[in-house]
Amino acid sequence: METDACGQTLADQPPLVVVPAALLVVDSQLGMTATASRDCLLLSLMGVRCLGVVVNKMDATGYSQALFDEVARECRAFSALLLLSEVTFIPVAALQGDNVLEPSAKCPGTPVLQCLVFWNPG
């Protein structure tokens, strides 16, 4: 099939690249909303098997560990249905920069940048 815009056929187009890993940003105050669930499903359909869940706005919840654990539990339950092989949770307060580029005492865990640099999705 030839297009009018450039005269190329669909066979001339590069193949779709499947990304084995992705980041999903979830609001700590809202948890796994319908939008976050849909995005997770779309990532799964795209072939993503390793998911980094960035739980943002931890500062708005007073850096509550209990709330972070609840969001992680909700997301872990949903991602298990999608056969995601690896799910990592990263607490951040992006507005303050906590746990984005460098470790933060307020948000314990591996910073987002370090996860991206050393992530080796299988």
C-alpha cells in the first residue's frame, strides 16, 4: 500500500520496537486509578515485562510509609494479572526532588535515575 504523502509503501517502514521495561508514574494520593490501570495494561500489551512504578507526591502525604505500601499492594495485585515479571516501586516527591536524582532520607529506596542506569530487564 502506497501513501500519497511520501510515496513509500508500508513495507518500507521500520518495524515497531518493543520495549522490555517502562516507568509508570502513580499519584500517592490517588493510587491505582482507572488511568493508571489502563496505562499499565497498555504497557503490558506492548510487551513490557519489567515495570518501575514511581509513586509520586509522597510529600503531599507526609511521606507516609503505610500509604506507599497500600499503593504498592494495589499495583502489585493488578500487575500480577498482566503477567509482569518484575515490578519495582520507587517513592518520590518530584516537586522537592526527593529520590529522583539522588537518594533522600525522606523517601528511602533507590532513586529513579539509578534505577534507569542500572536496570537490566531480562
